[in-house]
Amino acid sequence: MLKKIECFIQPSRLEALKDALIEAGVGGMTVTDVRGFGRQRGRREDETGAPEVRFLEKNKIEIVVEEEIVDHVLDLIKNAARTGTIGAGKAFVLPVEDALRVSTSETGKRALS
């Protein structure tokens, strides 16, 4: 079975994560510049004063992998994206029913390699 991993990380950690995923053999990824907020409501750790909700810049990375390597990829994300501060990111794992490589009509796991 295939799984899609969507993670949101700080832009400063993107290159480290990209390098780790490529070294692990992940065949492709999509990166989107996004803005949003989570529990911290857009506040940074060093800020005080009146609460103000604002959007923070993040990178959204989407990866489709075989189920057998999901835990390994999540470890790579955790190690590469961790900053030690609130707002370092989140990762989500979703089921993928099928995949299609348009150029060759390959489906399933073969569409990823």
C-alpha cells in the first residue's frame, strides 16, 4: 500500500530535509510555500504582549512512499526539521488508493520508481 506524507516545516529546515530524503532514496517530493498558524497562533517564543494571531511562513512537503518506509521517512522529517522550539512543524500520514505515472501508464508502486 502507498502512503502520502504531508509535512509542514520551517523554511530554514527545507534544504536539510530535502538532502536527507534524497539520501534515503525518496524518489520525489512536492514543496509549496504556505502560510498558517497552529497552537501558537503565529506567536514566536521570544514575543510577549497582547495576543495577535498572524500567519507564519512554512513549507509544505508532500511525499508518496511505500508503507514499509513510512516510519523511516517520519524519523528523517523529525530529525531534519526539529528546531527545539514551538512551531517546528507537523507531519500527517494519509492512505493513497493508487498512483499513475501518466507518461508510461504504470500504476501502484511501479508508478513511484
